[in-house]
Amino acid sequence: MKSRFTLFAGFIFCLCLAAAGQEATAGKPAATKKPVTAAKLKISAEGTACLDCHTGTTPVLVQQWQTSKHAEQGIDCYTCHKANADDPAAFDHYGQKIAVIVTPKYCARCHSAEVAQYEQSRHSKATQFIGSLDNVLGEVVEGVPAVQSECRQCHGSEVKYLGEGKFSSTTWPNSGVGRVNPDGSTGSCSACHGRHSFSVAQARQPETCGKCHMGPDHPQIEIYNESMHGVIYNASVDKMNLNSKSWIVGKDYSAAPTCVTCHMGGTPNHPATTHDAGTHLSWTLRPAVSIRQPNWEQNRAAMQDVCLNCHATGLVENFYKQYDDTVNLYNSKYGEPATKIMKKLAEAHKITPTPFDTQIKWDYFELWHHEGRSARMGTAMMGPDFTQWHGFYEVAKDYYMHFIPDAEQLMPGVTKDVMDSPDNLWMKGLTKEQIHQQIEYYKKRYNQ
């Protein structure tokens, strides 16, 4: 796998804060917020007992909770960890029935609407990647222990309970967005709202999404940081009003958009935040050939409602025209022809059904899974360098210099129809006029 992406130190620093449960508020460190002591709260006797013990055994968790909205509302340890009667992973803990894993079913006690939205999202189904080509690469080609610490930490694992409050190390710890919990629920609210502060500000920051949405197969955080949206955000984080209760763009903040702004956030026309991050997507850019979302027109209208809070109608319409043109270019020139060639090779028994056992399968995989996604996602999020040098440049290089020659070697003539198409006539040689224009340009450019 090729590694071409890096995040700058500021992002890493923010991730470290997120992992520790710190709450960044209006660009100021969490220490500016005074902890709420148990003595000032009307919390349960059970919660008080938890605090009396855990203040000594896990003081950081207690301190995180003390700076949380939960603490302000008197929501204590027992409120969240009190086990449901049907939870198979509950255990006796100093006279109380406790659940180690606070699943969405527990969060739904207070946040039922948010949990219902999340259950409709692709995030909640992320563990379904098990059995996919990506998972075969991890479990079979790379090795199962690697998958436990890589793929499943974002996608989620099927958590196995051993009894007495203990879980299998092959599935836990895990806070993947599609985690399958012992009680049958899917997802992990703490994937975005790090426990035990459960900060809404943290969930609204792009660094939180970047924990998983990074790297060659889905470089959203790198693209965002390159885009003007990300540039403005990083220069204006102290103006983002991240702790606002409603967080409506144009009302509660206006400095810059984040991932949540565009994919989940409220607008004056639709003030409610959604926990289904896919409702604004018109294209699915993950597969070898991009496809429209089932409700793409409705989804596009929802995304454009966000765009129009900052941009004029003409700009938004032209951006989407550029976006569609780019996706269609990738599909027609690279994605569809490459997929057609792979199908012909398979039908002629020139390749086996086993993934990754020949070079051309790696070529094809990286073509759409790495650089093809970078090209498409770079355009979607206004990151020109990812559209070009990490995207279409890599697509073209691997397509013409690796994939096509490998296919021809396996089955001579299999690429003829593709290479005879107007898109590929340049491979038979540029015209004299094109070559002359190129030479004259460089003479003028470099005074030669």
C-alpha cells in the first residue's frame, strides 16, 4: 500500500486532546472550565459511591466527567452504566448491576432521536465491511491481528463478552462507528463524543472525523486541510462557537464550515442537526465506478442548502457541474473500462477468483481504491492537489503504465477496444501541432 499523505503537527496535537477526552471550547484549553464537584450536584447515592472509589482509581475519567454537560445536569456514572435487564454483558459490581460498554441503547434513554438517526446511517453499519475485499486484504493477506488494531478500530468489531465484566481481546477495546455490541445494538457514540466528557465541541471539530477519514483510501481530512474551507477553519477556530447548543450556520457561527457543517449541521431552513452523515451525499465515490445515491436529488438539495449560506447560486451550480464532470470523466475513461477488462480476463480464466494473487489485481485495486478515490473526493471537497497529483495523475500513470500492459500480457488484444476509444488516441502519438505548441511553450517559459 502506498503512503503519500501526512498530517501536520497541529492535527496530531488535537487528536491527542480528543483521545484524552479534553474539551476544546472556542479555541481555549479545557482547563479554563472549572470542574463540577459532587458536593454541588444532586446525584444519586449510587453515583456518589462510584465517584468515591473512582476518584482514586481512575482520576482522569472523573475529571473528564466533572467538566462535562452530563455533570452539570447531575447525570452521573450510575445513570449511564446502570445495566439494562436484557444486556447479556452486565455483571455484578459492588452490589450493582453494571454495563462496562455504554451502548447506543443506553444513550437512547435520553437521546432517542439522535440514536434513531444514527441507526439509519452507514456509520452504524460499518462493521458490514467484514467479508469485503478490504477485509480479505486485512484478514487473509495481511493477517488477523493487524485487522484487530486497524480496520476494526474505525469500522467496529463484533464485541465478544467472556463474563464477569471481561471481553475478548480480539474484539475489545473498540470504539468503531459500526461496532456490534453484546446487547445487539450497533455503533459507538464515543467514536465522535469521546468518553467521559462526551463533548459536543469535540464532535464538531474536523480532527475528530479525521481519526478515520484519512489516508489513501479516503483522504478527507487531508483534502479538507488543503481546501480553503480547512485553511479558514484552522485560522479561525477561536470564532467557531463550538459549544453552542444549536450550532446553526449563519446564526451561531459564520467563520468557516467543518465536516459537521456540510454533512450533518443545521441551517436556518433546517435547524436540526442529523446524526446520519450520509443524507447530503449525491454520489457514492467508494466503488470502482461511482454511482448515484438512491435519493441523490434530495440529498444534493440538502447539501446545497448548506452551501448557499456562504456562496451565491451561480457558484454552487457551477461547482456541482465541475464535480459531476470530474466524476463522469473518472467513470468513463478509467473506472468502467478497467472494470470491463477485468471481467473479460475473469471470463477467459486468465485470472483466478482469489483476490490479490496477481499483479493486475493490485493494479486494479489501487486504481479505484486509492488514487481513484483521491481524484473524486478531492473534487468533491475542493482540494485541487488531491484531484490532480494524488488523484488523476496517479490514476493515469498506473492505468497506462501498469494496468493496461499487465492486461495485454495476460491476454493480448483484451484492451484493444478501450485503447481505440477517442480518450486514448493520444497514446498513438501527439500531432505535430501539439508537439510544436509544447516546445514553443517551454522555450518561452524558460527563455531557451
